[in-house]
Amino acid sequence: MLKVICFCAILLTMPSWGAQKEIIGQTAQLSVEEVGLIYDARMDTGAANTSLHAIDLEIEGGSAAKMKDNIGKTLWFTTQNEAGEARRLSAKIIQVSTVKNSQGRETRYMVSLNVGFDGKERQVKVNLRDRSHMDYRLLVGRNWLKDHYIVDVAEKQLIGPVAMINIVETGLQYKTRIDTGAVENSLHAVDLKIEGGVEDMEKNVGKMIAFTTENEQGERQRVRSRIVETSLIRNAQGSEIRYMVELNVGEPGKEYKTKVNLRDRSKMTNKLLIGRNWLQGHYMVDVSR
């Protein structure tokens, strides 16, 4: 559901630059004009670009050996929404994009499509990816949200797509990616050692774990905490189980306890990723900040 920010609320709680933007929730029903389907879309401030479920990709006239050499060609693909409605359509390849996540990198074709609320779509670059194992077939990134919407997971304080965040237990500050597409917070952690640990991860819940973390400035700290649960994380590359601990996380002077999963993020730009479990009830995200 959309809500226009009223003038009085802006004066009381927001800077004036937010006056012309609308608030959008973490999910919304959006259409893709060329497809003629409605999707249950996830707003993802952690993603630079919008991504659409697409399978059976076929390049008209045949594909070149290198993906970038197919730019300008017509690409046929099949997409499907959460209701199981499917369409086959074609679009011109305008770009290839490299997407980086915790599992590595992959290159995707990008096309130009009109995405938005039914009858109010606007053109945006969209990368095409098999999202059949994901909950949402349309993921809306910053290129659609920027200058138009503020993503609100709880109607609270504003925060940008990147923020300086402290973790009290580490004594470090991180240049953090704020990611409404992620359910949980994730912290860079290596050299994990569990006191009395066993192979079965579930049986390690309640035990103490020590790990080394590092921020973007190369500052390191060894931390000891208790495993509170395990978490199954799903992404475009599959799924994995991670340990979760409770840490005090937040903007300087405003930290509060939250669950954080531990993952080797050494290949990632941001060593701390903030998800909805930290944002919920506290912040809404403006990707234009």
C-alpha cells in the first residue's frame, strides 16, 4: 500500500528533500507493461538493478560466444508470476550486468521494460534471471526506487542505502549496506571456533562461538558470543545454513540488540549487511540519500 507523506508529518519528522517522494512498503503488487502480468514484488534497496524472473532465453539469429557481443540483439524469454501465469515475449538486449553476492559473480542480460503500478508504469533497466526457486519473481532495485519512493518496513526513521553502523561487541564501525531484500543481518566472520562444537550445526545452538571480523578499513577484532540459533539462507545460487548470534548493532549511540548471522564476506564490498530484522519497527529506507 502507498501513502503520500503529508506536509505536517514531513515538518515534524523528515527533512524537506523527502516531500515529493511516496512511501512504499517492503512488498507491492506491480505490473510489467510489456508482459501484461501483475507480480508480488519485493522492494530491495540492496540491489542496484531491478530483476525479473526469466527462463528459456533464446537470442534471435543465434548467440555470440561472449555475452557482451549480443548487445543490440533481440532476446526471447518466458516469465511467470507468483500466480503461475506465464508469458513469452521479446526485448532488445541493451546491456549485460555483473551481479555480485556471497556466492560469487554472474553476468545477466539487461532489457528495458516498463515497471510500476498498473497503468502507471515507467521504463527501467531490468536484468533477467531464473528466479523460480525464489519467493518473488520480480525484485525491485534502487534504479526504480531512486528519486520516487522511500521504502518503509515500519514507518520510522529514515536511513540511506549505505550507513555507518557500530557493533558494540566488536568495537568497530562498518560501512554498511542497508538491504530491505534481506530477512536478516549478516556480519563478516572467519575462523569460527565453537567451544565443544560438533558436526551437527543444530546441536551447537547454545554453545559459545569465537570468530574474527573485519571492517572495510581493515580493522580486525576477535569476538566471542553465544549461538542463539541457526538460519537457512536462500539466494540466487541456492541455500546454506549459518550460525546466528545476538549483538548490539546500530548507528553510533543508538545501538540495540539484534540477531546477526555469521558469513565470510571477504569478497563483498560491505562487511556488514543490515536486513529487515534490524529495520523493522525502527527505520524506513530512502535509496536517494
